[in-house]
Amino acid sequence: MISWMQNNNKFTVIVMWIAALSFILAGAVGGVGGLQSNSIGKVGDIELKKDKFQMEYSNLFNRYNQMMQGKFDDAQAKQMGLQDQVIQNMAVQARILNLAKEFGIIVTEQEAGKKLASFPAFQTNGIFDRKAYDTYIQGSGLSHETFENNLKDQLIIEKTFQLLNTSGLDNEYKAFQLAFEVADKIKYTILTNKDVNISINDTKLKAFWEPRKDQFQTAKQYTLAIQWTETQDTEVSEKEIKSHYDENRFNYTNEDGKISDFKDVKEWVKEATQIAKSKKSALKRYVQFKKGEMKPDETLTLDINDPKLSKELWNAIENQGLNDLLKPKVVENRYASVKIVNIVNPITKAFDQIKTEITPIYQEEAQKEALSVLAESKLTNIDKLDMNVSTFITLDNAEKQKIGMNKQETANFSSKLFTSDEEKGIIPIGSKVIVYKILEQKLISLESNETNIMHQNADKIKEQSFQANLMKTLDKKYPTKLY
């Protein structure tokens, strides 16, 4: 997140404000309700604040919405576990803040002020404009203190990593550089499925299916009595539609992630308003359905997760038993009250039912096994066989090599070749198997600019490794407690 903010300062500021505003205005994006106190948890000595959670959630929601061109919604957010992602990100930041606190790392008011003044969103003609800053804060629903404390936290995290110097050492640079200086000339052959012949019959398929048959079962099946409550005829006023939009406008964003104008999304908002207003009616019909005063509109027998019902409804059904009645859930633009009439648990499919499905699986496994046997034979006799001979391959020129594979396959092969300490061997790449032997090896000299790039890459890899291990250590030192 730090690097993303550094590269998108202006965007980040705007997103943070809009995000916070959307939650303060009645929790515009669903799924974050129920957090009653101002703290949702604690990591070490650092509290996980609710207002920061709301801001981070909205920020992440908006980023996904941009990537999906405005088609990301609350249901998808729940399915992806967006809340958990945000809490996890906050916990990671809190661990670093705990470490910074131990080290005595702070950010002064002057440092925070300088960073704040650098945001283009708060500048007029390149100069910090206090009025622009205050206007944004007033419109966001955030306090100056909340916004500035969050900014300070980000600066402390940034400063902590800067102080934890992870630049490479000379011997590390040399080891990394050596991998790019090595050049191998190899003798090789590429084996594919065309190089092996396999036969398929019922005897072989049954032998393959028997130990795996429990993997091939029928879907769990439900018979459901459903009482529907329609919403499209529910009358809603212009005032109600506009009010719903104002309270939930963060749900209505365009492909750029910006909040859409009311007039552009009015029909969608009207539908959402009708659904919200129809909930009381749906609950009333649910009670009548429960008392037997109303009959179901239809009875359906469906495989679990059938798209006729929503994912949310299926999740609720899975947690209930026979004859249970579920309260109304939204399915598209209407409510469904559901009674579970019958449940048919999965059973293992008979061989005749599964034969068509299992044949390509068997074929793939049989081809892999046959290729493996052929490759071992080729490797054993590699000195006696006439094979292709490459030019000198390096990590740098790998993708340019013409050795019978595409660029990505060649790059993957070269990477595995140079990380192996064997003179000869077998390397599988996708559906292909390469049998090789190194005929000649030499060292090449790198240009000075290439050496600099190698050192930068070495620093980056070391930094990533260091940070990953640091997080594991801090996770144990500063446990997370959620309220």
C-alpha cells in the first residue's frame, strides 16, 4: 500500500475522503456494519480503529471497482472476503508501527505537514491551499485529527523500512550477477504427447477410476418451497429514490471509480429503493408462510449453488436443516422465503455415469506417465542419441532462443536450467518435457549498465525476502486480537 500511495498521492487522498464519507453516511457499502465501538481489535499496543477500517475498506473497494470497470458490488466484496483483507492489511501495518514504537521512530509535525502540502489535491498553483484542505475534510466526514494521524502512520511505516537498510552486500551482488554471466550450450530434445502412444479401454479406465471414485459424486440436491415477494411494483417517491442515492452513492461508481451522477443511475437506484422498501412486506409474507396462512409460489428441486438462487441464499440454506424456514433473502429484484422440503446427499456416481468425464483425466495422466518413462530412457542414452544443440543460453538471452518453445516456456526452462546443479536432467514445462545435457559452459562479461540493473534486482529480491521474514517474526511478537 505504501508504494501505491507514493505513486498515486493525489488519487489516494481523494479516494480516502470519498471512502470515509461513504461509510459515515449510513455505511454506503454494505458488509461493515456491526462494529459498534471505535476499535475493532488490537495488535500489540496498537489499536485497530474503526474509522481507519472504514477508510481502508472503501479505498480497497474502490480499487477493485476501478479494475472491474464499475461492476464490483457488495456481494462480490463479501465473496472475496474484503473485510478480512482490510483487517489483515491493517494488522500488518500495526505490527510495523509496534516495531517503530520500540525503536523510537517518530514523525514530526513538520514532516507530516510537508507531506500533506505535497498532495496536488491540496494545492493551488503548486502551493498548499489550506482552504482546499479544509473543504475536503468538511465534506468527507473525517476529522483533521483522524486524517492526519493516518498520514503520520504511513510516514512512520515508510521511515521504518528506510531505516531497515536491506541493500545487498558485495558477495551477494557477485552471487546474483554470476547467474547472469553463466552461459550454457546444451544438447536437448523436446518431448510432447505426440511422442507417446497410449491405449484407452474400459479395463484401464475402471482401474484408474476405482481408487478415485469418491472424487466423482453427484451434487447435493435440495427440494425447496419458495414464497416470492415481488418488488418491481412497489411505489417509491422521487424523494425516497434521491435519499437512497445520497445514503448509498458510493455503490454507484463509473468505470473510472468516480461516483456517478444521480441522473445517470436513477433507474438502478429506483430498483434498489424498491427492494429496500419491500423488505417489511417480505417479512410479513414470511410470517404468514410460516404459520401456513400462505402457500409457496413454487417448489423447485435444485443442485446446490444453482444460479437460480443467489450465493447469499445458498450459504444460508447450507447452514439449515430439513423443514427449516429461512427468512427472506434478495434474489435479483425480489425476495425469497424458503422452506427446505427435502435434501438428497451426494452419492458416488457409477462407472457408466462417469466414464465420459474420467476419460480425458485418465488420458492426461497416462500421457504424463508415458512421457516420464520415455524421458528417462532418453536421458540414460543421451550420449548415444542425435539431438538438437543450442547456442550459448543465458538468463538474459533466454527469450530470444529458438529452441522449439515459445518465449515464456523458454524463459521458464532457462530459469530451471540455471538453478539446477546437474550436468544433465529432465525439465517439465507445461505439457512438454525437455531432456538435456550441458555440453559446454562459459562466463560472459556484463556491460556496466547491466551490472547496475543486476544490483538493483538483487536489492529488490533481498528487500522482499527481508520484509516477508520480518512480517513472520512480528506476527509472533505482536499477536492480533479482534473484538
